[in-house]
Amino acid sequence: MLTVMLGIMILLLLLNFPMMIPLIVAPFAVAILGLTTMPLDMSSMVGQLITGIESYQLLCVPLFIFAADIMTSGRTSNRLLDLVGSFIGHIRGGYAVTTAASCSMFGAISGSTQATVVAIGKPMRERLLKVGYKDSSAMALIINSSDVALLIPPSIGLIMYGLASGASIGKLFIAGIIPGLIVFLTFATYSIIYAKVKNIPLAQKATWIERWQAFKKALLPLGFPVLVIGGIYAGWFSATEAAGVSVLYAFLLEVVIYRSIHIKQLPNIALSTGLVTSAVFILVAGGQVFSFIVNLERIPQMLSDAVLGSDPSQFYILLIVTIFFFVGCMFVDPIVVILVLTPIFHPIAVDAGISEIHLGIIITFQAALGSATPPFGVDIFTASAVFNKPYLEVIKGTPPYILMMILISVLLIVFEDLSTILL
């Protein structure tokens, strides 16, 4: 049964169908062909599709996307860039560190790696080129720094894992902060060393008056992650309620205070959000049907016996999870990989005593890493389209960052407290 389902998915992908089609067609096909151990009618299968998108927690997805779209259309990204650049732009490697820091900040607003590539990548790439960076190095830094958006709340990847596993999205948000900061600090350190080795010229130092002006302009955008993360951590509201607050905050910021967006533009922004949300919801519905068949056929137990053995250690389970998700996200959209593989590995890991929050950080970290890893990392193609550069030039500078991310993956596996200490 599993062979048939995977065969159908691979065939449809080779025929260039979007991933949502194989994800839904394959489980429906095995049900229609009667290949499941328990007979299934179409009403039960359609019911699973509906079950996949009826969760109250799923409401936070379109709301966070809408808030990010409003801020991406406004002035938020440039205000963050100006703030960070005014303080550290003049040091050796300062503009590269500014890029990593700005991607981290905007990731805490958008929750999307691709949105971060677009919002931060466009203005920052020009600044990096002006101070002497090679284009391939600049693009690699932007692509990989954007990975932090999948770790720092409101990460869409963490939300998807929470929906697929039943884990608390609020706790996942808190748990992702330290791993996200580790990635930023690692990239910042590498950027400083790289700039010294390559003798990148220094930029002009900003005056304290310019820094104060930049700080005042960025103060309200900086309030966004403080409001979302602080509100959840303090127990003022749930992750879903935080998403609603974020939309209101984005509206007040860009429409009322800065007036960078006219209210007449909101329908078009909402339409863009609706298109992205509809694709995500179809994937979630398909993921529910897929996981339903997977659990019905006891595939996690079969995989455990075949790959993990009779009594696998926690380290071995997390290592296998890391490999599966990393390789999967190299070829397929991370959301799809999370929705497909989480129902398989989550029961195995929890039965072995692994914290589902720690597991979620490991999984989401691999989704972030895979997003920027050849051959088919989604951020690579986003950058190629945004910067109008060929594929090979975009990936040319990525190996050092991939190596750093792999080393951080090992740290997260070995030291669980890096994921859970704030909980």
C-alpha cells in the first residue's frame, strides 16, 4: 500500500503537478482501490479533508501572513535595516551582520523565509555590493539568514508542526527563540571573520544623532515581536489571539501612523494573503488525509521496526528524524515535508520519551536548513527570481552556511535545554 501511494505521488510530481495534488490524490487512490486494511468510503476521506482545516489554531496562519504582507508593503523592513546599520554598519563585516540581524528581526515579524528574502534581500543586497561583497556571497548570506524566520515566532513552520502533532504552538514559539539567536550569532561571527579575511572596506560611521533618528523610526516596528512573543510568554493571549493582535498592530503602524499604505491598497494585500493561505490550507487538508492513512496502516510502527530497530536510543531517533527532514526539505516545500513526515515520526519519538517541543524544534530547524539547500530549496528559487540571477550563481556561496547549520543541528540534538530552557 505504501509503495503504491508513494509511486502515485512521485508519478504526479514528475508530470509537473503542484504538490497539493499528489498529497491528496495518492491517499484517495489507495482508498478507492481498496488497498487499505480497513475499507474506506469517500465520505470518510472527505471528512478527513475537512478535519484537517477545522482546527481553531489554524486561524493564526492567514492572520500572521496578512500582518506580514501589510508590513512588507510598508516601510518596516527599511526602518529595521537603517536602525541596525546605523549602529554596526561601520565595523568590519558590519553590513553582513546588519543583514543577519535584520533578517532575524523581520523573521520575527513575517514568520516566512521567502517573505524575508524579498523584504530584506532587495535593499540589503545593494548595500552589500556597494561595500565590496561578491554577489554570490551577498545572496548566500541573505538566503541563509532568512532561515531564522522559521525558528523565531511567529514561524509558519512551527505552526504547521503544532497542527500536525498537536503540540502547543505557544510553547513552540518560545522554544524557537534560543535556536534562532544561535543561528544569528553564528552567522554574525562568520561574517566578521569573512570580512577581515577578504578585507572588505569599512562603511562610514553614523553619528549618534543619526542613530537616534533611526531608533525612533524603528521603535514601533520593534514592538511587533515584543508584543507577540511577550504576550504569549506572559499569558496575555494564545498564539491565535496573538495573530489577530498582530494584524491590528500592522494596520495601525502602516496605515494610520506611517501612512505608507493607503487603505484602498488593503483589498489587494488581502487578496495576496488569501492566495497564499488557500495554498497552505489545501496542503494542510491533504496532509491530514495522508496522516490518516499512514496511522491507519501503522506505518510509524513499520518504520520503527525497519529503520530504528526494536529499542532505539533518543539520540538515534533524533538523528534519523534530522536526516529524513533535511533531505526531504532539500527537494520539497518544508510545509509539505512537515505535514507528511511529522505524523510518522512524532509517535515514535514521543513513545521513546522525547519532548514533542524539542522534536518540533529539530524538525523545524531542518525545514529551515532545507529551504536554503540545493538542489531545490525554496529560498534559492525565490532569490533567483527576486535578484534575477541564475541558479548556479545563487547557490555558489551557500556551502559555509550549510555547514554551520549542520553543526548547530548537532548541538540541538545533543543539548535539549537549548530548545526547552525558556519553557
